[in-house]
Amino acid sequence: MAQVIDGKKLAKEIQESVTKEVSELVKKGKQPGLAVVLVGDNQASRTYVRNKQKRTEEAGMKSVLIELPEEVSEAELLQQVEDLNQDDSIHGILVQLPLPKHISEDKVIDAISQEKDVDGFHPLNVGNLFIGKETLVPCTPAGIIELIKSTGESIEGKRAVVIGRSNIVGKPVAQLLLQENATVTIAHSRTKDLPAVASEADILVVATGRAKFVKKNFVKPGAIVIDVGMDRDENNKLCGDVDYEDVFEQAGFITPVPGGVGPMTITMLLKNTLTAAKKIICQTRLDGSDDFARKVLNS
Ligand code: GUN
């Protein structure tokens, strides 16, 4: 029978440590700031953004929401991103995706300053992740690694299978698992005999976007199963990409939906914003004889 990995509890613990560090910075007159840009009227995006804002404020950070109409031009949005790049009170910039069709998401992501890219989507940050350099890492994959580590099981030497190859979850989480010295397979919709591949995994990360896709025959007895899905079942009830009831007896550890990966994503966004703020503050103040910058660097 699986042990349930409590994402809500872990997210709360990490948020508490972020909040503590933020309050130290605020005492020194340096409040970290996150700007979220929301284009158009997508209701799901609006809900995500509202949650991000609430949690940012709870952590003691400055929170700025920039709302732009659906018809905003690409040039106007790029100018808005550039203004935020230049704004010293902002250390993290997140442009909520998806964007309207007339705007190139690639161009907008490229325009975000690499050091303020708290989503970890900028090609330079993606490249740094790939070559194992310290960088801003996408939030959901970073949260998944924390969830796996919270089991107390080591990742090193284990067989990890990631089902899904998106740029936001599948590819970056595979890179992070590789950095932790797992032996990593990325499986996807064209993989032959997926249950056989998946059931070799000591660590199985599922990001298919298909409700209850992973059944018991995909899971090695005792495996750690991480469910990234947020789907609706035939009764319109929230569920994951893993058939939780079917897999529960087989797995060693499992994340529930809701209450697993989901709560970790915003927490890692706050952690990234804090990391970005500490870096930016040090760089901008190290040119003078500045005690504060030294203290931050040494902390
Ligand atoms: N839309 C859905 N998830 C995300 C995310 O993690 N970051 C951004 N920028 N947009 C999203």
C-alpha cells in the first residue's frame, strides 16, 4: 500500500522558509517583487494568477499584476516586458500562458530578462539547465524533485521514467532527475509498449494530460509515482493522469490530485523569485562598498 506524499504540507513548509528570508530582506529595505502579466480574459488563467498574487503577498513580497486586453499588440506587450526588465523593484516576471494567437509566445519569453525569468522558460535558462549550470528552473519540475526527495528515498542510481515530453514539465524534469544521477527515460504517446517501459521505473513521473491514463500495470511494485495531471473524470470530478485507486496498492509512494504536485508549483515560483531577487540585489549593489550586498552574498 502506498504512502501518500503530502504536497500541501511540503509546500507550506517551503513557503514558510521563503517568507522568513523575505522578511530578512524587507528589514534591510529590499523587498523582492514579482510581476505577473495577464493578457485577455481566459478564466483559468485568471484563477491561476489570482492564486499566485495571493501567495506572493502572503510571503511578504511585492506583487504587481499587469492586465492587458486580448487585443493588445505584440509590440505593446514586448514594451511592457521591457519596462519590467528595467524596473528595479521587480525581480521576477511571469507572463501567463497561453497568449492570444496573434502574439508569439517565443518572442515574449525571449524578451524577459534572463535573470528575472522565474518561470525558467527563457532559452538561456533552458540551456543552462541542460548543461547542468545553476539557473532558474521551471517551477513544476523543481517542485516534483522536492516531492521525490521528501520521501527520504535517494534518487541516485534509480530508474526514472517520465511520461510526457513538454517543455514545461517532461523535458525539464527529466534533466533534473539526470542531474540527481537517476537513469532517465522520456516516454511519450509514440512509445511502444508504454506499460512495459513505465513498469521498469523506480520513479515514475506522469504528465500526459489524459485522465486516469496510468493503471496498475504501468507501475513497478514499490515505485514512487508522481502525478502531474489536473483532469476531470467521467463524473466531472477532479483527478490526475494516474488512476489513483487502481495504482494505490502497487505503488510505494504516490502524490494525490489535488494536494500533490499542484500546491508545489506556486511555492517554487516564490522560491525562484527570492533567488532572483538575492542575485539581482547583489549584482546591482556590489560595485560600491555595500555591507548589505556582502551579507546577502554570504548568507
Ligand atoms: N500557464 C499555465 N501554467 C503556467 C506556468 O507555469 N507559467 C506560465 N507563465 N503560464 C502558465
